[in-house]
Amino acid sequence: MKEKVCEYNFLEHLDNAEDLRVFLEDAFATNDAGHIANAIGLAAKSRGMAEIAEKAGLSREQLYKSLSEKGNPTLKTLLSVLAAMDFGISPHRRSA
């Protein structure tokens, strides 16, 4: 007997700022640069990559390439994309 499998697109559920904040915080908690870049890319996709690219002053193609697990975005790109989504980066001390 075959099981039915449904595709689940979690991006459809990143539809408000609080959900995006939690999603991005979880990504940053990994300290994995590729995972963080990919998560920012997924968050941008959930908001509309073309719109985010325009707000960030970057090309959509550049964002798709930079914000993937194998991408290597510059700090300027990350800050621009996060700002376009009304987010930023804040340093915090790690607990010992």
C-alpha cells in the first residue's frame, strides 16, 4: 500500500514579521554561514524576491545566487536584504 505524500511549502506560513523573526533567529543560532544565507534567501522568497531585491538595490538573480547554501553573500548584501525586510543584525553576548 502506497502512502500519499503531500508537498509542504513552509514559506507560505512565513507570512508575518514575528514568524520571520523566529525563523531567522533559529538560523542565526546555528552559526552556519551557509544555513544563515539560505534562511535569509528563503525569507526573502516568502516576501517576494523581486520586491526585496528592488528595495535592497540588488538584482534578483544576484540574490538567488548569493542567498543559497553555497552562496557567499557580502555583509553589505546581507544588511541590505535584512533592511528590505525590516530586520537588522544586533550583537549579543553568548551565555557561558
